[in-house]
Amino acid sequence: TSPVTTSPIITSPVTTSPVTTSPVTTSPIGGAAVTTAAPGPLPDTYVVAEDTDLVEIATDGDRFLRVVEEFFNGDGVFRSFIRLSPDRTWSYYSEGYEDAWYGCESSAGTVGRIDVATGELEQLARGARIELSLDGATTAHLDSGVCVPDPEAPDLWVFTPYDRVVVTDVASGTNTEYLTDTPPASYESPSAIDWAGVAADGSILVLTADGTLRRIPPGATGAVQDHPVVLTGFTAFPMEVHGEVLYAIEFGDEGSADLIATSLTDGTTTRLASSEASMTLGVGPQGQLIATAFAPITVEPDVGLTVVMPPSDQVFYYEVDW
């Protein structure tokens, strides 16, 4: 990977649209509604990837702006999966690269974190799609030990489907890896790993490309497929897990998106919001939900969701968290 440079954090005024919230209950798609704990007070600030910058904004809409310039897209570097630590010290991210499919290392990506106070970046490991535990003590990200030629252009491009979950103890830096049982030959291979997250009890949730979500108990060993199945036929893209609820985005054929919540206890799925364009979600330390999209978001009645929209149609929010 090429070295990353950043501009120092600067402070300047900002005008933002006020956030909107509503009480927490949910309207079920089928079966009983997903039960979630009532969220605590809203965090004072939230962070967004705004155009090319990482921006921190006051939740009440007052003047407040802290910027890391060219965070999202600078010199062919793309960052996503922003996850703010519970103590708001670090913002974790996944990093990809322009034309990454030409090389095994670049295709797999990199995970890192940024010091929110100073703007200093720290690259942590090869891989992608980093997630945090609720207490910030554990991270989980995907990595690949597979590199196969792209059948359509074997002399030019490579596939690096993710074949393992790397679980890291943040304090010690100790890693534990869980491999899929069959090395995937493509991104669509049933054994390819699409996502992993850390549940409240310390177990690791792993979604494979065949739509199967499994739970690896704390301290367990063995291949991913050796562990209990939680859900099958899951086609949405997971965003975050909080308690026993998995929040995910269902993408429509015409670019639309639905935000859903799925109970890890009984599989009940509830639609929380929808948009005619791509949507992204952040979850606060006490389960507070915040979302943004490239188009207006329609929130289901009585759903507790904070919606933030860019201050103008000349600005885009790609990621959001608090």
C-alpha cells in the first residue's frame, strides 16, 4: 500500500440542517416487532465523511466543525466503515485503493484508525470492513489469504475474496483468526465471508456469501462453519450489531435502500426507514441510530432514528457515526 498523508485538523464554522428524531418503537415487516432498549441522550456530536473530508458536527446544529482534509478520497485512497470508539478517542475505518484489483495486497485493503483529537492516522492491518465491540475493547475485520486470477482478465486482475475473520484485543494487540472451511474462488463463493461483527456477549457474528449468519462463542476455535447458525437466507448488507439486534441495509434494484433491524433471537425483521438512494447508518453507544442518504429518508412511524442531511446539494455525506 502507498503511504497516507493527511492535513492537520482545523476548526471553522459550519451550518447544518437540524437533526430530527422520534421515539423508539418499530413497525414489523412480519411477526412481532423487534424489541430494542430505549436509547439514551443523543451524543453531542456526530462524524461524517463529507465529500473528501472527515467532519465532526454538533448534533444541535450549532457552529462546530472539525475537519481532516482529504480523508475519504485523496490520491486514490477510499475510506469507509467509519466506527467511532465509545470514548470518542478513535475513529476506525477501512481503506481501499483506486485500481486495487491489479494486486493481491491492494485488493485486500487496509484497516486503520485516526486520532480524533490530532488527526494522526495509524494503519493497523491488511483487510477490510472493520467493526467494534460495544465497549471498544475488541475489533473484528475481514482478511484474505486467497488471490486468484480474474477469469475475464487473468493477466491483469485478481480476486481476493475474504476467507477469514481477524479478531483483535485492542489493549494487547493480540489477534485470533477464524477461517472459512473452504477457500473461496470468487466473491460469490458460498464460503466467502461478507461481514463480521462483535456481539454484546463477546461472540463473533459472521455472514458468508450464501446468506448464512453464524455465531462463534467467545474463546471458541475451529472453522467458521463449525459454529451455530443464527440466520439463513440473509440478503441485506449488515451495518452494525447492537445488543441482539442486527441493523442492515437492503438495496433495491433501482438504487433504493431500506434500513432494517433483525432480531438475532428469533429472526424477526423490521423495516425502520427507506430512501430512493443509497443509505448509511451509525449506531451510538446506547443504541442511538443516525442515518444519512443521497436522497430524503422516510422513517417508519414511531421509529427512533436521527436523520442528518447535507447542508446543500453540493455536499455529500458518504458515512456517518456517533
